[in-house]
Amino acid sequence: MSKKLSIIIVEKDRERAMQIVDSLSLSGDYEISVIAEESGLARRVASLSPDIVLIDMTNPSRDTLEELAIASGPMERPVAMFVDQSDDTLTKAAIEAGVSAYVVDGMRADRLKPILDAAITRFHMFHRMRTELEATKQALEERKTLDRAKGILMKARGLSEDEAYALLRKAAMDQGKKVIEVAQALVTTAGLLS
């Protein structure tokens, strides 16, 4: 049995919020919470830790949009924002804030489920890309550190690159550490001595 998808709906108008809840209930079995107040939104969202956040706004300002998007945790979960009207500046601000789906022309029951699915898929795709980018950045930094450490050893001891790497590897094995940890310690120490 799979876990129910938990959804937070951010909507000031109670009647409109109930329409959204009813529409969602027709399209699936969800755990739904409604937040009517924007104040304390970040804390409430964090405490409920939903799978997705739906924000419904009639006419957002750029500041309100950015605040809502950031408070909803778009880097931690998918956020779908529904607005009645927009312009290029608001669209750009929403996308830059990390909103997974930005839908103009309000929220309609017949398109709610496909938009939810698209927002979740898009969020996971970008999350995977961010994770891969971070791993690549870390690998590049480690490569630079390793190259610096080898350069230090080559200069200080007159070693070839292969000999310098072998020395780093032996020191790592002797100390029960990773090669990158030994390389980082060497680079740090050399920086202090110069």
C-alpha cells in the first residue's frame, strides 16, 4: 500500500479553498490541509512537511509571489502556483523562486490532476539535476585539491606525478583516511607554511 500524497493548499478564500479540496478529492485519495493565512507560512509548511504545495492567488504582486514561493520550500518539494492574471515579470520571478508549475487563468478542477503530476515530475527532474550538479562541482573541487597536493609533493621531493599520487595513496592507507582527506590536509598545511 502506497502512502497518500499530502497536499497543502494556500488560499485565503474559504469557499474557493473548499472547491479546490473537493476537486482534489474527486481526482484521488490525498491528505489535504488548507492554510488561509500567509503569515507564518514557512513554519506551517515545515511542520506539516507536505509532498506538494498548491498556491492559489487572484492577483499576486511580485513581493507576495516571491515570499509565498520561498516560504513553500520550492527546493524541498514541488510547488504549483495558480494565478488569475500575470505578466512576464511575475512569471520570471515565480520560475526563479523555484515554482514547479506556474499556471495563469486560475485553478480549474478539470486540469488540477495533470498539473499536479507535471509539477511533481518537473520538480523531481530539477532536483536530480541539482544533485548531479553538486556532485560534479564537488568532484571538480576534489580533483583540484588532489592536483595541488601532487604538485606540492612533486616540487618538494622531485617526484613524478605518479609517484606523488602513490605517496598520497600510501599515506591515506597508513592513516585509514581517504586520499582526498590527506591531499586536503597537505594543501592546508602547505598554505600555512607559505
